[in-house]
Amino acid sequence: MGELRKDYILDRWVIISSGRGARPHELQKTTAVQQGACFFCPGNESLTPPEIGRIVKNGGWQLRWFENKFPALKTEGQPSVKTDNRFYTFASAYGYHEVIVETPRHDKQLAELPVDEIEQMLHVYARRIVELEAKPNIAYVNVFKNHGYLGGTSIVHSHSQVMATSIIPPLIQEKLSAMRRFLSCPYCAVIQSESNSGRKCFENNDFIAFSPYASRFNYEVWIFPKMHVARLEEVNFAGLADIMSKVLRKVHEVNLDYNLLVQHGPRGEDFHFHIEVCPRAAIWAGFELSSGIIINSVSPEDAAKFYRGEE
């Protein structure tokens, strides 16, 4: 029998319907199509916009970052939001849109990188968040990774994206509002509860990874620091890289496309930093789009067993 479940603190619902789901080994591999020269490979640096920064290793670069060649945001126009005639609220698509190339290796994805290189990437994530949010008219810096065709990427070479916007995203605002309804951090209580549940996937001294109770995606995982910190730059990068590597290697093992979402607090706001890994094994269809309620065919309890290697 399926079950209707509500998110820990958000007014967001999912239907867990395990009987509908495929097991990981039955999933088909999907890949992005690479045509012509890879813009992100060493030797092709001139094919990208001017470099903003790089991390050097063994005489070459280990990571490099630059403006997206086809940015969704630009520092042009009017960043402040205005409303005309009650219903028409607008602003310019103001901000920064960057790409972080995670490795010079075209044949390696993030899940296949050693933990120390994932740790270095997290340092770059934190650096770009701090540097971009210091820019005028920037309210929030979104960091995310799209992997595979279903994850929304069009370039095979492993990379992440950064989008600094003039507004705080509605989802972050929703989480902030929901947290304020509690006397203390609800996520701290969730971590305590999930540390003893069948949904726990991995744990180390500083972090815990679990499949959330009301998972939206097949095999969804959230990674939280055990300590209450609002910002990425405050965490133990080595501990986070260790947990991320374990999660992503399992996702990679069964060829799942995914999105990786960095959720951090806006400047001056109380929050509990976390990362959400959202595999894209299923496509949302009419019911999801018409109701806002997601049907998840893999229960988080079964997903956690998969991550723990129990099935």
C-alpha cells in the first residue's frame, strides 16, 4: 500500500508507491551528447570566456572557473523588483552565471574523483559563494551540478554551475519561513531522529547522509553537518567530501543522472546548511504537474538499503 507523506517542515507532499518502482540495476544509462571539441578540456581554454580563477596542480590546472558562455544572468539592466498594475512583477535577469570545471580529465566524472579533489572543489564552491555575494545587488548565490541528460546537462565533461541572483530563491525563503515556526532548528531535530532510522545511508564524525522521509526523487539523499552551521565555508570540507564521495559512487554505480543542490543560508540568516543529491530515474508527469504532489516509486527506506549495500 502506498503512503502520503509530508516534508519535515515544508508544506510539500509526496506519495510513496514502492510497487511502481524499478530496482537500480534495471535503470538505463543516459548520457549527454558531446559533439566536436570539448570546451572544458586542457588545451581548449581559449574556447571558453576569460578565466576567473583556477587551482593549479602538477604544472597544470585541477579546477578552473569562468563565466558561462551562454549566461542566463548578466549584470545589466534593473536588479530591483517592481510591480505594475498589481499583477506584473518584474526585474532584469541580473546577476552572475559561472561554470566550474571540476577536473581536467574528460574521462572522469565527479563520483570517480579521489576524495581530496572533491574536497578541493568544495573549497571553490565556498569561495565563489563568498566572493559573488559581496558584489552589489546580489542577494543569494546558487551552486549546483547537473549530471547526465535527465539531470539537464548538455556537456559530458564534469562541471558545476554558479548563479548569483538579485533575489533570494523562493525555496530558500520557504525553508527560512518554515524554520522560524520552530523554537529551535528543526533540522537539528531531524538529524537526531534520522541517525537512528532505517533511512540513514552513511555517517562520519561530522556529517550524516539519509534518504529524506518524504523523498521527491528515487534514491534522493540529503547530506547534513551534525553541527548547526548556516554556511558552506563553516563546515569540515574533508568530512563533507568523504560523505559526498560515498553517495555519488553509489549513484554512479547504477548510471543514474542526478542534480546536486547546495543549500546554504543567505547572509545574516539562521539556517542549517545541507546538500541534496536528487537522482533523476523517473520523469514527473501529469499528476505531479497538476497537483504539486510527487509520486515516488522507491521508498526512502529501500533507497537507504541500496546505499548501505543491503540490496
